Amino acid sequence: MQKLLRFLKTTSPSPLNFCSKPCAASPINRFSYFTRSYKSTSERGCDFWKFSMASSGTVKLPPPPIEEGLGTRFWIKSNKEWTQALYTPFLVSLAAGDLKLDSFRHYIGQDVHFLRAFVKAYEMAEECADDDDAKVGINELRKNVLEELKMHGSFVQEWGFDLTEGSPANAATIKYTDFLIATASGKIEGLKAPGKLATPFEKTKLAAYTLGAMTPCMRLYAFLGKELQTLLSSSEAMHPYKKWIDNYSCEAFQAAALQTEDLLEKLSVSLTGEELNIIEKLYHQAMKLEIEFFLSQPIVQKTVTPLHQEHNSGPQCLMLFSDFDLTCTVVDSSAVLAEIAILTAPKSDQNQSDNQLARMSSADLRSTWEELSKQYTEEYEQCIENILPSNTVEKFDYEVLHKALEHLSEFEKKANLRVIDSGVLKGLHLEDIKRAGERLGLQNGCKSFFQTALKNNNLNTNIHVLSYCWCADLIRSAFSSGGLDSVNVHANEFVYENSLSTGEIIKKVESPIDKVQAFDGILQNSAKDTKNLTVYIGDSVGDLLCLLKADVGIVIGSSSSLRKVGSHFGVSFVPLFPGVIEKQKQTADESLSSWNGLSGVLYTVSSWAEIHAFILGGS
């Protein structure tokens, strides 16, 4: 039940939207949101209900965000791509300092081909720009690239590279450079032939298109430079690729990236919405080509990314485990079920027919939820305080933590029993639950991650969702709408009579102890001759035991209660990318296993894009 404690406490009193994004990460009450949102929903004539239950309903979109620059907007939309770039084997090895010199030599050779195309594209854009200031700015950027080529020349002198010999452009490099030159030449879908660009405005528009295809490269390298620079400790003055990292993290390169985005903004000021869409497509295409460029670099040593490559012999299975509420979803399932209950409840006790299950009125339901909310909040916070040791544990001890969470488990079961006894879950129609599940918003990137994992036959992937959710039908519906019927759901079940919930629950997973028992049982029942690599993805205290037992435990989000409990019992929380780099540094010792359960270390991420990049790579 604690899942809503960090999602709903600071939520504004507006009707629940299954597709909305979380607005807070602080601890919140699982029930308090229900009582606030239902009042406003009822007053508005159940507009939300029309959306969530009607088969042809549409989502009312939120107002557009405050206007941002094109470069910022396009960069944010490219989150999946630039995150994927960070986790490519080439950049992980480069950051760790164990990238073989031959691999770096090959990269430099390929990058020289690309930078020469960049210089040519800038020249063509400068010719098209009508504004003198824009011409000067583009010329400065072109000179910066020439300086970058000189830096590559310094690698030749320091390490004996010979870029004039044996460095033909590979397929990914050619694809990228051809795209740049074609864009600068005006060979863009929907654009007039180059020879017909007669007016200054048409030429300036082509300059904007060209900058749109070049901006993502500049921003990506500036981002990568900064990210890798933060990982260089003072003791790593002899990092073999420090010069490369320093170049792209320096203020001059960061300024050049901003200048490119500023020029793109100025050149695009007079363009139509359709023309801006063309720039966005060019930006996104260039970003994808950047990923292909990094993935095409040959790597000869063992790398820890993507994770699925960890298995390299014999029968293997990638076992993916995940929590559901606020790990996969943007709204807690309890809120959804309560929303249905309130909105389908009779306005008064007298409105019920003889053939219906006796239900509380909507007013009584709201009042009951408010009482449950208050009691749960007070008792949960007190329970968390009671299970914490008086002094923070110096060394991680799984058994001590397990014992402490047994007390939390008892609390959760008593809280669930109060919900059942209250009758608030009585009378929900199965079809309403399924339709709500189909419309239940999932976290950005969650569905595509699971889809990609299941479609890749080489991975031999099993996916298990372990959830406190009161109604597994809601979860199954949410995944089946995304073509994920093969996801194994382990959750509680409603009891129905004639497709109406009786208010009773078949209890299967109610607590941290139930979850870890289900986790252990799944692994025990897996094929004995198969080597399992287990990953658990979760976001709350209820996931803690499973997160720690998995080979890799990934915490998504920023649950303060999870960190508080974990830290008191000696658990370390490490951002995933720095953790990956440290693992990469250990790969020199082939006898060491990269990932092990019960290490006391959990890895934190902010998005499913990061999980996808780490586990599946470019899949």
C-alpha cells in the first residue's frame, strides 16, 4: 500500500487521468488522492468517466508547455537515443579506460571522415545563409571543426596513428556523411530541387535544415564529454583517453554546441510548422545515425554492456522481473480501482435495484476512503520508523533486513484486510476494469522495452510482474493492450459474481515477504539446465528484498522511503552509469563474475530508456 505514498501526497485536486505523468516524488498517501479527486470529478459530471469507460474515448491533452528552443525540445525528445549512445560498448570502454588502442585508432579514422563532411556541410550552409551574422556564426563553427581535426592529428603524433593508411570509411560512416551532404545539398523529402532555390528565404531555409542535421552531433558530444568528465577522479590523471574527454567537456566545446543551437533557432524563426517538422525529422535521423556510428566501432575486449551479452555459453535465460505500480505505470492501480468504484457507485442507498450487490453510496465511499487514508498514513509512517535500527548498520545483512520487513508485511496485510472489510471494492464490473487497464498510462519506454525483449528470439527472455495490485485483471489488460500477453502476472485477484466484484480478494502478493517468496519460487521452477541472469526493476520498500536477491537490482524513480530503509540496513544506491563503468574496469579479471545477487548494491535510474540501453543495447 505504500506505493502511493510518494506519488499522490502533493497532487492537485483534479480528476485522475490514467495517462498523466507523475507530478511528485515525495512520500504520499495511497488513499488521500482518491477522496480529493473524486469530489472534483463528481462536481464536473464525471467527464473522466466518459473517457475511461467509453470504448471510443479520447484523452484531454494538457496545455502545451512553455515554449523552448528547438534544440532543447528536440534533444528532450531524443532521450532514448542519447541514453543509448552513453551505454554503447565503445563509450563504456572508453570511459573505463580499457578501450584497446586499435579500437580507438579505428574510431579516430572514422571520425576524420565524418569531420571532413561536417566542414563541407558548414561551408554549404554558410553559402545559403542570407544574414551576415549567421554567416559569421557558421564560419566560426566550421573553424572549430578544423581545430577538432587538428586534435585528431595530435593523436597521430602521440600514438603513431597513420590516418592516411588503411582507414576507409565503413558503412555506418558513409551512411552518416552521405546524409549530411545530401541535406546540405537540398536533397530532402518535400523540398524543391537545389537548382530552384532562387530566393534568399529558400536558401536560408536550406541552411536551417542543414543546421538541424548537425546540431544533434554537437549536443551529443558535449553531453558525452560532460558525463565522462564527472567520472574522472583526481587519481586518473593518466587515463589514456583523458585528452579526448577533456576536449568535449571543455567550456569552448560546450559553447560551440550552444552556438549551433542558437543559429538553428535564428535560421528557423520564419519557418512554418511543416518546415519545422522537417527539421525535427532531420534532427532525429541524425541522432539515430550517431548511435549507428558508435555501434559500428569494433570492440575486441569483453564489455558489460549490453547486459544480455553476459551469457556466452550453454542454455541461457534472461529473467526480467518488475514491479507494476509506479514502476511501470504513471498512476497507482489502487487509485484506478477506487476511481471506478466511486464513479459507478449509486448516488444514494435508495437507487440500488434488487439484483445488484449491495454497495455504499458514492458519498459514503468517499468518506470511507478518507478514513482509510488517514489511518494508513499514520500507521505506515510509524511502522517504517519502528523497523529501522537505532543505529545505521555498517555492513549489509540481508537476513536482518528480511526480519525487519516481516513487520512491514504484517502491517500491509492488516491494511488490506481493512480495505476488504470496508466493502469499498464491491460491485466493480470486470469489463470496466479491463477498459481502464487498456487506457492505463505506462511509463515512457516501459512498453517498448518489454516488447523488444520478447521479440528478440536470441535472448530467451521471461518477464514476470510481481505486484501488490488488488486486481491482476487490470495488469493483464494493461499489458495485453500493448501486445504483451506473454508477460507473467503475479498479483492478487478479485472475486467475481456475474462479472461484478464481491469485494473479496484472493490474496497472493500482499507484502515484501510475499514478493520475494514468489521471486524465489519462479526461479526454483525454471529449467534446471538453464543459466539464469536475473534483473529486478522496482521503486519501493516492497521491492527491496527482490531487488537485492536479483543479479542486478535496478531502482527507478526516487523513493525516499526506499532509500531511507535501505541505507539504514547497509544497502548502497549507485547511479547505474557510474556503476557500469566500475564494472567495466573489473572485466580485466575474467575470473570475476560481473553481477551477483545479495551484494548490497542497487543501481538507480531515472527512466526506462536507461534500462533499455543497459540491458538490450541497440536492440
